[in-house]
Amino acid sequence: MKKNWLSRVHGALIYRVVQKLKKIKLDLKSWNKATFGNFKSKLERNGEKLLVVESKLVPDPTNARLNNWHYRLLKQRETCIYSIRNIGEDWQEKNGLLMVIDILAFFIRT
């Protein structure tokens, strides 16, 4: 974000500020996707994999490889659910920053 804010943009002062805010907004969106991802789809994929592993464990419950895989999938699911529960504060903070950028861009344009 700092790099985008310090980048050179040609034009009137208001135009430069708006362009820099747009770049920062794009950075925040990509940061959001990289940091938080899509937890719903991750949980769905994890659940599907768990069903496959559990169906394979029924006939062979002592299979070490399957038990290890099952354990790792359960830990991934637990981590994902924990992240969703604790995302509130980070989301509100980031969302507030995006809102400030939108408001500043709106007032600068008018």
C-alpha cells in the first residue's frame, strides 16, 4: 500500500489522490482474499474430503495412512472454523478502512 501511495500520478491534486486511493483499495481487496480467502468453499471441500476418507476408513480402520489423513483434515477444519469465529474484528477494521477510502474518493470527486 505504501508503494502505491508514494507512486507518481500525473494530473490535478484531486485526481492524484483519487487514483492513489483506488490503487490502495485494490491492494486491500487482494490482501483480503489472500488473508481470509473463501472460508465457505474451503469448509465445503474439507467436508467432502472427510467423507471420502471416512468411507475408506470403515472397511480398514487400522490403516495408518488414512488415519493420518483423517487427522490432518480434522485439524484443517478446526483451524478454518476458528478463523471464521475470530475474523470479526479484523473484518470490521478492514471494512472500516475501505469505507473511509470510498468516502474520501467520493468527496474529492465532488
